[in-house]
Amino acid sequence: RKIIFEKQWFYLDNAIGHIYGTTFEVTSGGNLQPKQEVEETTTETKEAGTDNRNIVDDGKSQKLTHDDIKALKDKGIKGQEIVQQLIENSTTFRDKTEFAQDKYIKKKKKKYEAVITIVKPSTRILSTMYYAREPGKINHLRYDTLAQMLTLGNIRAGNKVIVMETCAGLVLGAVMERMGGYGSIIQMYPGGGPVRAATSCFGFPKHFFENLHEFPLSKVDSLLSGIFSTEAVPSEPEDNVLVEEESNGLTDEKQISLQETEEESTTEAAMDINQTEDQETMDMSAEDVEFKENKEKENKENVREKQRKQWERRKKLIETAALLREKNADGIIVASKFHPTPLLLSLLEFVAPSRPFVVYCQYKEPLLECYTKLRERGGVINLKLSETWLRNYQVLPDRSHPKLTMSGGGGYLLSGITVVLDKDKSDSSNLEALKMEEPSSKRCKVQDLHC
């Protein structure tokens, strides 16, 4: 299919079979050809000005017009030659400083040289791309915040991790990449099914998905309360008998309809209708019967496929429920658009003690509420609410400096470690804490009034 990227369209057919990191040149017709390593022609950058104060950007410094450049492209002249002609036809190029000349050449190369490098997908590349292009799809999760989440969550091979995210599958893909196909991941999802658009962009092998499980959030409460059914999965889909019964019922109905049509045809024959009309109606009825039979066969196959899929889903759901019921998960990562407090309080029940958990939210206030609820509940230590600060730097010879534009915020993280929660002690400690919060003077006054 046609790929459109940065105002450039091309086909990836010729890229198949090459290694990652290969640089291609887009030729006419959108075809890719591996770029040959040619030594770059050194432009005459020796003649450079001392500063740019006398240069005025009035749009008249370039002699080549837009039509001239288009004509050069139509002739098939390569981008490098077009850039060279732009430099030669610029009246202010020689007056610019050496740094400004380099910047000008780089800018024109990016515009006119159709060069593409195919890079192996990774968490860093995908997170940077999503944050730059579609930050709303990943809840404005910045790439440095995602790196902190993986570190604070102690994501490593062999773990059993619970992931709850609504970031188009980016966080799930990052966890899968870090684990390398070893261990198990349980993805909690809202709605009808999990969203894994970004996960598919990683290009993971099939065995990475063998240990990936999914469980709906709507059934978490029933699992915690013990209402969730854990019946044994049958060796075959259960509804085969129902299908046979339905098919038998359909055949009976069909026979009845055939009998009715025969009776009608006999009455018509008795009423002296032409033989030709009888033959036509019989042919039409035979065609209708064949058409109905084909439709019924297709419907049966579709029903069986649906039943098989439902059976597989039920089997996977029961397996995931059994994993969650063990309550020995090695960590939780939450990065969703929903309020984190009810999510985290319910999911912490499935985590073993002395395990980390990380919660991401674009805003601070929901995490503050979650922080206070966790402190009241107990069972967690080392609670930290943090915000990462990121500034990009340009690192070039004699002109390294921080970029003028920087990200305003990358969201907030709440992290901590689970410990064993003694419910009896926690209840008594909460009562004592409430008593201690009340001033002694008020307690005395209340006692006097009761007396």
C-alpha cells in the first residue's frame, strides 16, 4: 500500500529483505532504492560572513522560483543537485556565518532530498513519535515519564505484571519489550476488548503473545467477592447440540414449506394452468431450495466459528481469573484516563507483598486523592508523588545550548511498595488515630457534659 509520511509518498515493496538501518532514496513512482554511499561534495563554505546583522529576509535573496524548482524535479534531477543550485542562486548565502550556512544546507536537504531510513521499532522511538504527533491518544504520557514507570515498576524478565492502560497499547508494548517474552502479563481493559494499536507497531514475534492475558475490569469485583464462576472448560464447544437441534428444526420447517409448495402446485394443475408456467414455477422453486440450502450451510459455519471463538475467549478468561486468584503478582502499572483511586485499590488485592506499583496521571489532583486514600488504608510504604522535568539540548561544536522550546509537563507518577495488611490492626489504629486527632480540651468538655 501507499505510505504517506512527511509530505512524501512511497511503496515499501523494495525494502523487504534489507536490514534495519538501511537508507533508501525515493525514486520516481514512489519506489525505494538503497542509497549508495557517496562522498558529499564540499560546498564553498569558506567564504562566510562574520555575523548576520546585515541580512534581511525579504524573500528576494533566492533567484530560483518555485516553478524553476518544480521543472528541475520533473527533469529527474536529484535533491543534492537541487540544493547545490539553490546555494549558487542565493545572494545572501556567502554573507551568512558558517553556522547559518550549515543550518541552511540542512534545512534544504530535508526539504528536497527524498531519503528515508527504516529503523527497528522500539519503545523510545514509538513513545517519542506518539508524544509529538498524537499525544491525546497516550494521555500525554511523555517518553521520560514512561521510562521512569518501567524503572519504578521493576519491569524485568520473568515477572508477573498487571497492566491497566488506555494509552493505545504503548505502555503494554513497553512492558512486553522490557520482559523479552519471559514471564506473564495480565492486561486489564475497559469496554468490550483491549486496544493494542501501538503494541502491534513493535513487531513482536508470536511467542511474546503466548504469555499475554486479558481480563475485563467489569468482572474484577465479582472475582474479588468470589461470585465469578470457575467452571471447568469443556473439551469441545458446548453448543454443538443446540446447533444440531436448530439445524433439524430448520430442515423440518423446510420440509413443511416444500409440502405446501407441492400442494399449491397440484391445485394449480387441477385448475388447468399451462404446463409451461408449471415448469417455470418448479424451476424457480428448485433454485430457491438450492439457494436456501447454501445459505443455511453458510449460517451453520458462521455459527460454529462464533461458538469456537466464544469458547476460546471463555477458556482464556478462566485461565486469567485463575492467575489473578493466586494474588501473587509482582507489580502493577496503571496509566489510564479513569480515576486512579478505585482502580488501584481494587487491583492491589492481586499483588503480593513487597512489590512495587506505579500509577500515572496527566493531572496531580487525582493522584493526591489516591495518595491520601492509600495512607488511610495502609498496606503500602514508600509512597512518592513525583513529576519529571525534561529539557532538550542541542549539542554541536561551539554551539551547544538548551532548546528554546521545551515540554510544559509530562504528567505525574505515584509509586510505592506493598506490604502485608493486617485488617484488624488497621481498623483499631484508625479508631485510635481519630481519637488522637480530637483536641484534649474538647474531650474534657464532652465528658463534663455527659456527667
